[in-house]
Amino acid sequence: MLTGSCHCGKANWTLEGDPGSITACNCTLCRRYGTLWPYDYEGERIALTGETASYTRADRDEPSLEILFCPSCACVLSWRGLRLGKDGRRRMAVNIQLAPPDLVQDLPIDHFDGLDTSEDLPSKERCVRDLWF
């Protein structure tokens, strides 16, 4: 199990099992937050604890997700879909940047063009540590 914590320690996440590859997105939110995302579903492999606040994009009539962050130190913990999928599950991701570096540094990164095309981009064969050092 992987765990992540905000800077002040008041909000945390857990991710059970193999996180798989990590997504780096270039959308207007993710690039500003500097987040890296492993995905799953709320109440399944991902769990949040502690108080969180949320931000929903004001520039969209029907935003698809909310950003959850610590109201004390403002670290971005996760995003959560605002609507359930056809299967009744809610998609979610946690910010792997909040995990201990030695546990996630070798995870491969996939790139997603959330800014223009909403498509996966070719792999650059980089891993989390390549963005930190």
C-alpha cells in the first residue's frame, strides 16, 4: 500500500496495490499544480482521510472533476469525478508527489495531453525521479 500526506499531515491518502504507470497531464490545472496521478475509484483502492476542501473549475459550465486539497497547507491530494460512471463507480486519482520518494521514484510516467487533444502522448520512458532531480 502506498500512502501520501499533505505538508502539515492533516490530510492523507492511501492507494492499495500496484499503482501502475503515473500520469503527467498538461491541462491548465495539472501543470499549475505540478501533480502526477495514479488512478482508481473512490471507495475501492483509493481512500482519503482528514479534512479536505475542493475546487471546481469556474471556466466550465459542467466541470467533470473537483480538486481536493488540504485546507490548512493547500497541498493538492487528489481529483475526484463529479459524476458516476455507467458502472456506478466514481473515478479518482491521488497526487503521487505526496508519497515517500523512495517508494515511487521508479514508477513510469505516461503523458496525457489534457490541454489540446485529450489523448495519450508517446512515452518518453521517464519515471517519477526524472521529474524530481
